[in-house]
Amino acid sequence: MEQGAGRLESLVFSDIPFTDSGLNLLRCALYTMPLLRKLDLSKTQLQDGMANLLLNSLRTSDCRIEKLWMYSNKLTHRCCGELTKLICEDRALTDLNLNDNHLGDSGVRALSEALRQNSCKIQQLRFWNNGLTDRGCRVLLSAIRMKGTLTHLDLAGNSITDQSSCDLLSLIQTPTRPHWICLRGNRFTPARRSELFSQGSAGGITVIVR
């Protein structure tokens, strides 16, 4: 990293595949970047091993990341241990983008426990195309309703069905509901899609279902 990196507030590595040496350089640099607020690691081919090392460095450095984008990195539930620790310990983190990974129900359930913690300040959460089913969705929605701080929720492109409609309607009708919910590309029947959309409109929030 160049001299003066300690003053950086944003780092974007999107579409730049990481090597082991590049990852090690970034991990060392994080300890000299107390002002860093946004880190975009999307499409960098991190996968679980590299992600765990990097998340640990973020957690133990003086960085107070507000925006962490890690979409399209083939991440699975195996990186959720370090990720949940970061969510609970970094009170500045408000925007987490995990779109297009492979977290599945087990990964989302682990992250849901972190969302319940008082220290968690997440406001924008993106889980598009993560293999989420009704089982994981139910746990996630319960955590979001209890926490009441989320403003944006992206669950598009998963395998959520009508079985989750009652939980989704309950969230939509909660006073502390998100302002924007994307459910496009799931497995709802036309009747359920219409109901979710109309209930969102009636409550003054944006619900995208098609």
C-alpha cells in the first residue's frame, strides 16, 4: 500500500481476484487504516479461507467499517463464524452486502443470531441468491422483527415460498419494518405475490416481488 493509505476512507477491489500475497498485504495495511469506512471486496474470488483471514484482521484492527460488500465470492456458512463476530463487535457496520454467495440456511441462521444482538447496527442487508429456503427465512425474519433497525432487505433470487408469507406479512406490518424489501425471483404463487405487494403499498413501503 502507498504512503498515506492511513487516511483512506474507501477501498474498492471489485473484480480484482486476490492472491495470497495480495491478501496478506491488505491484511497488514488494515492495521494502518483507522479511517477506513467502506471496503468493497465483491467478485474477488475470496472464498471461505481468505474471507476468514480478512474478517479476522478487520475485527482486530482499528477499522470501523460502515459498508462491507462481499458479493459473488462463493462464500458458504464456513465464513459465518468470523462474520458474526465482526457484526457483533463493529458497532459502525450498517451496510452488509452478501449477494450471490452460497450461505444457505445454516449460514443465514448464524448471521441471524448476530442480528439479534444489541451491538449490531446493520441497516441494509443483502442476501440475493444465497440458497435461502423457508427454514432459514423464518429465523432471519424473526431476528429482523425483534431488532427493528433494518431499513433495506434484499432476499431476491432465493427459494422462499408461500410458507414464509405469514412471516413476511408480519414483518411488513411491524411498526419498525424495513422501508424497502426485495423478494423478486422467489417461488411465490401469483396470489401471494399480489398480497405481499398490496400490503407493502398499504403500509407505505416498497415491496418488490416481480
